[in-house]
Amino acid sequence: MKEELRKSINKFLKLYYDSCKEIYQEIGLDKITGKQFKYLNLIYKTDNITSSLFAEISKLSKPTVTEIVNRFMDSDLADSELSPADK
């Protein structure tokens, strides 16, 4: 019984992994690292995030954040807007 359960779980996990892999390839996320995914998640989950807030939360320097965001923008994974407060 335990062996059957283990095989069923492994089969499910393989199907799940293969499905995720196809979806990630389709939307261009198959080539990003775990850290990059974490940073994208931070951007998308934080309303009106600024570079300064991104740097503070992620404990990165502002130039590093700028470089990360520019790479995301070049890959069409993120976009940037001028804050109304900066106008």
C-alpha cells in the first residue's frame, strides 16, 4: 500500500512539474533564478513600490535594484512609471 501511494505521489509530482515547466517556458519565466523570482514577486505584491522601498525590503543597494529592474524591463517582466510624488 505504501509503495503504491509513493508511486502515485511521484507520478503526480512529475505531471505537476512538467506542467509548470511548460507554462514557465510559455511566459518566459523558465530562465529566471529563484532570487529573480523572489524580486518579481516583491514587485508585483507591493503596491506602488519604489526603488528605495525595494532596496530597503530586499536589503540591496539602490544601484543594484536599478540594475535588477532594468533587466526585468528589458525582458518585459516589469515596467516602471514616474511616481506622482516625483512630478
